[in-house]
Amino acid sequence: MRDLFTPLAILSCALLPLAGCKIVKNPDPEAATTEAAGTTDEARMAAYAKDIWADKVLPVVSEHAVPLTELRAKIAAEGLEPAGAAHGLRPEGEANPWNFAATGEGVIIEANTASRAAKLMVDTDADGAADVTLQLGPVIRGTALRDAMPFLTFTDFRDQIEFAKLARAMNDLANAAITLPEGDLVGKTASFEGVFTLRNKGDAIELVPTQLAVK
């Protein structure tokens, strides 16, 4: 019966053209695979980062954010490990550095906005010296944003290259969220929320802001 069906179907189409009968080809699995393979790691990780940004990433930063002045005081008094255990975020494994979410406000001491690695150097403790660098980008060093997310695990991704491209995509979103006022920024007040990585107690703080207001 199956062998007779196709010729009969074709004959029916020929005899009844006004009925709109047509033969529909099945999708080609190889073509679908080729199309999927054409999507780059960058594009896939950028799409994924965008999907999780507002609903997951920003809430994690806000939930864990500690005033930067308090966090620095705790690190100075108790050490990095106790401060990290109390307020830090990091992937599994003691070899990984601590990542901290922090909020702060201070006077902009220096502004480098012409570079692709744009930065603001901010004094948050009113001693006249910058104590935190805000990385604006588009070139942003580090993977603090990715590594501070408890729901992102390396083993859930194909390899280290894909995981690195996710970090880059998240940094790109942080950069895209920043809007600066025109004119000289030195002397203005910067209010921020974001994350930074600290490997050693005395390391300089280079924070990636997820929220920034300058006035």
C-alpha cells in the first residue's frame, strides 16, 4: 500500500491543480546543523548574557552589595579571607579569588574617558586620593561579573574559551549601561554599584559598575 501511495498522490495533484495540492519536502537535518554551526560563540554568549542580565545578574549584585568603605575596613581589620567568607562570592575552589559586590560614592579625582579602557578614579573616604577605579570600558579587565554569579558554573559550558566569551559579553553589557554627562568630570560626585575581584588584601580595587550616576 505504501508503494502505491506516492504515485497516487502525484497523480491526484496533476488531475486536480485547482485544489492547491503540493508536495512539501522534509527539512534537511544537515542543513539545520550547518545553520546552527554558523552561530558564533560570541553571538551565543552575547545572547545568553543579555537574557540573564536584568533578571539574574543585576539582582545578585544588588543583593550582595556592601558599602565599599565598610568592606575595606573589614578587610583591613580582619583580612581578606574572613571578609570574603562574610561578603564575597567566588566559584568553587579555594584557589579562586574573592569577588565582592559593593556600593559607594565619592569625588572623581581623575577621569580617563578618551581611552577604550576608560576609567574613573574616585575618592570615597575624603582623603583627597583615589581609592577605587571604576572600569567603564569598552575594554574592561577581568571576569569579576561572571565569577560573582553563583548560578554560572564552568562545567555548564563547552570549554574555557566559551566561558571566557561569556565574561566578555557581560563586561560589554556593563559598558553599554553607562552614560556619562558631558564636560569635565573631575570634581563631580560618582555614585556606583558593581563588582570587583580581590586576590590579595593590599591589591588596588578596580570595580566594574553595573550602575553609575555622576553629578
